[in-house]
Amino acid sequence: MSRPGTRRPAPVGSDNGAVPLSARTSRFSRSRGLPREVYDSWAASLRTALTPGQVRPVRVLAWAPSEQDGPPSFCIGSPAALSWGSTETWRHVGWHEIEHGGWNDELRRLSWVQLDGRRGSVPLAEPARLPELFRERVEASIVVKRFLPLAGERGVQVSARRDLGGSGPITWHTSLTRGLSLRTPGVADGVEEALQQVRAEYDLG
């Protein structure tokens, strides 16, 4: 028998003493601490940039303030893309569109090269978990990665990439090592042959 003035602990699974669902879920936020107006403008911009099949609630996996000139800027990593900008304007690049890149601690910049040759970078005073996330998401988008020699140690890198933001098709890409050019006789044919060989081996469509 309990003593007067005391309360028995609520049984496990009972409503009494249980943490309300709203209180539990409020600990987990898709914005991960971003100012509300920054998150709202970023999420709206990203939804516009995604293809129709990808439109869904967007989540922040990691973010950091950027040292860009002008209004307060941010760099944000989501499941589908890397974004950078401010409430006035945002830019996005899908993880599957990045060929290589990473964090330069000396320059304090996150830099990358896209599969189409375009380059990008964002200065960050404190990168938080963005460099780690960058590596994880780019690697996660790679389905196949094979190097085939064409002239000695020089050759072509064949890769198949998956858009991490949706269920789009696998896309295939080729990139030549330094010293090789598609204008060199026989190289273009070698690249096409290498691409078809790898695609046939993996049969990914």
C-alpha cells in the first residue's frame, strides 16, 4: 500500500507519465537548427529544383554558415543534394552530379568538380559535418566505377550514378585521364567500347 502523499509510478505503456508524442517528435527537426526563414526558403527552392517524382519533405543532414559576401549565407547538405546560398537565392547540385571534390582545410573551402566539368566551391569557417557528409553522399551515388586503360596507364573512368533524391534511372558517365583527348584518333572509339563493355557486364540499363 502506498503512503499518503506519494504517487505510484505509472505502469509502462500507460498514458500517465508517458512523454506526449508531440514532445518526443519535437526533438527531431528536419531543419536541424537552421533559422526558420532560412530553412523555409531553402526547402522551397530545393523542391522547385527537384524533378516531379522527387518532391517530398526535405531534410537537413548537415549545414554550416558560409563566408560569402552579402546577406548571411549557408551551405546545406540534404539526402538529394548539396545547396548553398541565402534566403534571397539558392543553388543546388545533386550528389550524383559531382565527380570528385572535398574539404580543403588550408583554404577552408568545400570544393567540387561536376561530371560536366563545371566547378564549384563554398568558403566555410567551421564546416561541421559537411566534409564527412560530402564523402558519404557522393560515394553512395556511385553504383559502378571502373577504370579501363586505353594508352599505357592512361585511360577512361566509367561510372554509373544514382540520383539519391528519387527513383530516376541510372546514368552512365565517362571521363578521360590527363593526357588523353577525344580529338586524338582512336580515343573516342575506345571510350565508347569501354562504356559498352562495362554496361554489358553490369546490365543496369
